[in-house]
Amino acid sequence: QKEVEQDPGPLSVPEGAIVSLNCTYSNSAFQYFMWYRQYSRKGPELLMYTYSSGNKEDGRFTAQVDKSSKYISLFIRDSQPSDSATYLCALDRENTGFQKLVFGTGTRLLVSP
Amino acid sequence: NAGVMQNPRHLVRRRGQEARLRCSPMKGHSHVYWYRQLPEEGLKFMVYLQKENIIDESGMPKERFSAEFPKEGPSILRIQQVVRGDSAAYFCASARGHSQETQYFGPGTRLLVL
């Protein structure tokens, strides 16, 4: 069983839709939760960073962590064609001394005009 | 303000040759991470280095792979005697410090082994 599971998609939505992206994980030691966006042929860029359970909002993006269910989500409101990319969740344990990220496989999102 | 730079962007090698991938971290960053992304798989941690030190190489294959981050110059990921299974995108990321400092990724080097 993979440590982090993520549906690869593709997920196709029309412009303006609300998008929900999710990851599940198996190890309760994960305490830091991140979402990265990766455009084709580019490196990942950090979108959201949360510690432990709860919600965090940044513009059109909301990250949600439910540690009891080992489930994390990224919501994108008013999706735009420029949001078309692969979205990767990344998790980290506490007290490792450095950020040793465990990534999901990524979900490919396609937003059509 | 230049980001993380990687070169070459694309590298083609024949089986048995050596591949050298370079990573120049962002200005002011002294911590480098290397990841490998195989087709249809997520990024996998390979190694974490600080200047002149390998801190964690638990994700590196035991043979043929090595990494360094010298006092001067870029970090180098070296793959000796490449095999077809080494074909992948290799990303490096840099951070200002250790602990939970954000990692900034480079554009990657795409290695194709013929």
C-alpha cells in the first residue's frame, strides 16, 4: 500500500467550476501537508502549506486537512483555464530535522473555457 | 532573482554511459534535495545535501547513483552505467535552511536512456 494515494485523473471541468482535489494517507506521523502545482514540463511550485488539522484559505484556493480521517483536500473556486496543471499533494513527518516530502502521484486538472 | 537552475534540461544517454545532472540552488540557499519522477508516478525523494555534506540519502539506489554538493559550484547527481529504467525526470529543490523551510523546485532534467 502506498503511503499517499491520489487519483491521477484527468479531471475535466468547465471554467468557473469549483474543483475538489483529494489525497488520503496511511501514516498518522504526517503532520505537514502541502499542495504543489506542476505545469507540463516544469518543476512543482508550492501553492498551500498547512500544519495539522484545519482549513487554510488563500485567494481562490482552500486547503483542508482532516487528520482523523487521514484525508486532505484542495478546493479551487472559480476555476480558470490557467489552473490546468497537475496538482500534487506532499506530506512530511514531524521531527525529521528537514523536509523529507512524500508526494502523491498527482491529479491532472483540465479547465476548459 | 534567479530561481533554481538545472542543466541540462534534456539528456540522452546510451546504456552503460554516465549521466551528470547539475543543480544550482537559489541565491542564499545552502540546502539541496534531489527527487526522481518516473512516468505515471509521483516525485520520490532521493537525497538531501548541505554544502559538503550528505545528510540523508535513504532514497538513493544503493549502486550507480551518487550525489555531491561541493563548497563551490552546483550540486551534482551522478548516475553511472545508466540503464533504461533510469529514464525519468530528475528535479532538484533548494531551501534556505533545514527543518520546515519551503523547498523551491527547478525545472528538472529529463533523462532518456536508449
